[in-house]
Amino acid sequence: MDILSEKIILKFESVIITIFLVLSVLMFSSISPLSKLILSFLLVIIFITRIYLSKSFFLNLQVKKHLLIIFITILLFLFFLFFNTYFVSRIYFESKTELLNFCFYITTFFVFYLILIQKNILRELVISFLFVETFIFLAYIYGGEKLINFFVYNQNIFAGYCLILWLFSFFYLSEKKQEYKFFVSIVFILSSIFLILLKSFSAIFISVATLVFFFLKNKFIKSLIVVCLLLIFIVLNFNSFVDRTIWVVIGTKVWLQHFFFGVGLGNFKFYYPQFLTNILIEPSISTIFVHNYFIHLGSEIGVIGIFIFLFFVFYILKNSKNKIFVYPIYGIIVQNFIDYILYIPQNSILFFVFIASLTAEIKNTYSIKQRNKNGLLFIFCTVFLLSYCIISFIKMEKIMLLTNSDQKNSFYKSVSLDKTYWFGWKQIALSLVKEGKIEQAKEAFENVVKTNPLDAESYFYLAMINFKLGNKTDGYKFLKQMLIINPKMGNKYIKILR
């Protein structure tokens, strides 16, 4: 390959990487399989381009101690997630959806690691950060908060993204690097503006605390100021603080009851209603997330899964020295003790890109040695995960399209694609109820509770159908099950029950 051709391909790769980093933020206002499918195809292009440019390098890649530990840990974590999904979870479809997200994050980690051991992507990162924040800022000026919500999942989640960028740009500028200094300065200014506009107390607190620890020398004064700031933020946002504390208590109760293996990926939202009755203060906000990512994840994958995940992250952080990437990771970890921003793909993708950057910089992670199979194994794992993600996202997108068509025939097609798709069965059952086909509706609702034994509303319908058919024993059995799963539903349907 001549030098000119290589330069063209390198520029092409750089453009695709930048597009990937931009779209990973702007395409997640609704977290659809189509968004992830597009990003997966971009990863394929990046991966193929990198292999083409460096095939001899990868064929001779020898994995050494640190990378071997990291590689084994992440594969062990992935294996545990498969185990959690297919042997622990009671609601397979929800778990498979979240498992796919983690497969995609790990694939992103692998692909970007393969790039970063050979080249720096600082330019691509800075351009993507600048483009996203400029675009969203102009959208805010033109259409206000509503237009921002069109492009991002919600404002708090985008505040988490801005916090990563703020920490990245702050420590980049503090290192007094000259390359891209002007553009990084703009990113820093825009990030600061967004943190104020979005009113995310956790992101603002971490930013201010960073400034205090960076500029002040006296440890006692630093600690005192940070504690005072924390108390001020709690007082200013007291109702939210109380709600978040309650959700942390609920999440902890769910976790303690399923301590080792958790309730299954994506299943927390089905378990927490059981724990709402024995709390002193009822939360004023309705959510499907604990406002603590680690407790939420721990409740779903147990202490074993969360230990493997944290070991993977902190092993990399312990062996890394690059402040520009290390401190944003620490900052986002701290924020996730009072929020769940890493549960949303747009932040997790960037998180794993940063982790890949740190891994590539760890000394003695690899060497070049002729006729070594380690590189081939690494490439095989990446190809396997990419293929799995693309096939699964195509299937998921078909299911979502069929469901959104709002036609009974389409619902039948959706469950034929995946028998565990409980929501499809529920839509079929509800449409049959409307048509007055009670016996058929009963069978459909039975399929719902087989694929999602924690859907309280389906037990209510089964109870009502059995009462109507004269099966009072079964009716009371299903009614009792509904109240066990969600005691508050008794209040919702009290008039009907009477």
C-alpha cells in the first residue's frame, strides 16, 4: 500500500470515528435498536479499516500481563452476564435487551483498543465534543429545552456527558498542552455553560469540588469547603435528596434479598413495587432506576457481577497515569453514586472509549512477536461480538417496528420472532379482551405471566377473566399474586374489586 493511499484511508477512519462519537450522543433521545444498529455498522467499518491498515501488526500481537488480566476479566464479566440473563433472570426479554447493551459497550472497548495501541484519537474526541456541544447549544438557543430533549435522553443524562467533557477539558488545559488548545478551551466554556443551564446539582458539585481540590493546598480547608458545599446542595435540592435516598434504600433491599446473583439484568423495575409498602416516606418521583448506578446494577447482577465489573474498571485506573482520561472516569464514578447516567448508552459508550484509551497507555500490555495467536484471538472475539450485536439489533428493531404498528397481526409476528417477548403477548391479550374473546385472551395472558411472572396487571386481568368464567378459586389465586407483586395495585382497582 502506497503512502498516499494509506493517508486517505487514515483520514477516512478518522472521519468514521468522529461520526461514531457524535452519533452515540445525538441518536439516543429514544434508545432504539436502530440507533445501536447504525453505531454497530460504524464500528464494523472502523474495525475493518484498522485491520486493513495494520494486519501484520495484529497477527504478531502478543498479549502480556496487564492486558491479559484486563482481557480475562472483561470476558469473565461477559460470561457472567450471559449466565445472569439465561439462568437467573425471570424476565428473559428485558435481560437480553440490557445484555445487548453491555455486549455493545465491550465491543466498543475492543475496537477502540485496537485503534489506540497504534494511534491517538485526541483529535477525533475534541472534534466530536465540540460538534455535539455546539449543535446542542444552538438547538437550545433556537428551541429551548424541548429541542434539547429531542436529541438527548434527558437533561440530567446530558449533564453527565457534559461533566465528562468538563473534566476532560479542564485537566487537558491544566497540563498546558498546546495541541488543540483553542478547541479544547471552547469545549470547556460550553461544558461550563451547560452545567449551569441544565441545573444538575451532582455535576455542578463535582465540578466545583474539582476546582477546590485542584487550586487549594490545605487538606483540612479543602475537605471543609467540600462538606459545606455538599450540605448547601442538599438543602437547595432537599426534596430530590429525600427521593433519591428512598430509592437507594429500596434498591438496597432488592439487592440484599438477591445478594449474590441479583434479580437479572433490566429486571429491577419489576421487583421494586414489592418494597414500596414498608417505607416510612413514599417517594414523590416515579422512576425505574435507583439514583445510584452501582446499587441498581448490583441489585440486577448481584455482588459477584458488580465485583467483576469494578475490578475491571479500577484495575485499569490503578495502572493508568493519564490525568486527562483518569479524572473524568473518577468524576463520573462519583456522580453515579447519586445518579444512574451510566445506565444510558450515550454515556456508557464514551465511558468505555475512555477506558480503552487508558488500557492502551498502560505499559507492558503487549509486544510484537512473530507468529503469535493472541492477536487472532482478540480479533476473533471482536468479530464474534460485532456479529452478535448486529444480528440481535436487527431482530430487536423488527420486533419494535411490529409492536409500534399497533395491529394484532403484527403482535403475533413479534412474538413469533421471540417467544419471550412478554409485551407482545400482552398487546395480543389486550386486543383480544377488546374484541370480547375471553378464552383466547386468557391463554395470551397466561403466556404473558410465563415470560414475565412479575407483570401485576396481567394477573389482574387473569383474575377478572376467571371470575367472569366462574373459576373463583383461580380468580382469587391470580388476585393474590397481583397483590404480592404490587400491593399498591389493590388501591388502584379497589372499586372494581368491590
